[in-house]
Amino acid sequence: MNKGALLVNISKYIKLGPDEVSIFNSFWVERTFEKGEYLLRDGDICRYDNYVIDGALKAFYIDSDSGNEEILYFAIDDWWATDMDSFSKQRPSMYNIQVIKKTTVLQINHHSFQKMLIEIPALERYFRIILESYLGALQRRIIYSNVCDAESRYYDFLDTYPTIASKVPQYLIASYLGISAEFLSRIIKKNKAS
């Protein structure tokens, strides 16, 4: 199983000893999902925390008034794809997580996650750092959505997430930015012309 990528990610923040690595490895399961499959559906409880080894996913909800898909976030290699509220509280999710292209993840269920944190206390610090990073990105997105025009939001997206922009279709990026695919296409054409 391919747990090396996650261990490399963790090693950027904390050091695990050989015994801790062995314990850590025992908790995670590798799974592969095909394009279109769901890791989570609206109304289901998020049973797994998912670390993306390879692939691309989208988290989204369906606007009940318009019926439009509203993208909340993308997850690519070396990212997490989980509804943290649903996972931590074991209550129904408000959104979906779906595979954009074939994706391999490492999964841990809620009970095992809690047990792992007890057996390897240093991981509490790692997951706190990950959550702080996620919260900072969420705050930045809220600010940019409220104060910047669509073009500025697009260029910030490209600067902040250049790898996502190359792995995700434009119409999904447009949904994430809260604009139409046609408007995003005009922004891109304008950029190429200048």
C-alpha cells in the first residue's frame, strides 16, 4: 500500500518514530475510485477521512433553488477530501464528494482515527496544523468572494492553486468561482490576447 506520500506530508510538520510509523500504517486502507463515483453523498454520514494519493475530486452541494452544482473545494494529489463537520461529529453531511478523474485515496474510519490519535499523540499537532491551513484558505476564499471581481478571483485561483487549474475542467473552476463557464472563457481569452 502507498502510505509513503502521507508519511512524507506528515514529516513536514512532525517526526514519527519507527514504532509510530508501524502503528500509523495499520490504520489506513488504500482504495481506488473511478470517475463519477462518490466518496460521500449529501445526507450520508462521512465515515472516512480521505487523503488523496493520486487523482482529483470535487466537493459540492446542489442549490435547492437553482438546481445548480456549487463547488466548495477541489482535492488533488497530497490533499484531503473530507466533510470535517460530518466526520468529527458523525452527523449527516450537507454536501457531496465526487471523483473527477480516477483517484486513489488512503482512508481511515472515524473510530480508527480516534484510536490512532490516542496511540500516536504527536498526530494531534499534525491534524491541528492541517485544520489551521484549511481554515485560512476558507477565510481567504470568503474574503475574495465578497470583495473581488470575477477576474481577480480567477487570477488569485491560478496563483494559489496552479496545479488544480491544470487538472480540473474549466466549467468546474467557473462554478468554484461563482461565475458562468462562458464568462470564465471570456476572461481566459482576454488574458491570452493581452
